[in-house]
Amino acid sequence: RRGPLLHVDGRDVLYVVRGNKAVRTPVTIGLSNFELYEVVDGLVEGDEVIISDMSDYRNMKEVKLR
């Protein structure tokens, strides 16, 4: 599902849940429309992606989750 995609250091990034942390992960986006992104590289099946606005944390590589 399409959410706020961040652009950091020249790359598109998403935050992926890894245990009790959200980890900034570089991704490659393919096709997109108003509802969906096609992620063609950077994720593996089963990854849980945060689709909420994470722009306040764009400079942090990891964010601890509660």
C-alpha cells in the first residue's frame, strides 16, 4: 500500500519493522499509482513496512518501537 516514501541521501527509503525497531531501508520503486507502490528491490517477502509518515525521523537509521 502506498504511504509516504522518503528520499534520503539520493535513495528512496522505507522503514521496516525488525523486532522492536523500525529500520530505515533503501528500496527501489518500480511502477506506482495513487494507491500502490511496486517495490522491486530492498524488501523480502514478509517484511512489515511502516506506511505512516516517518518524515520526522528521516535522519535516524533506527527508531525504537513501543
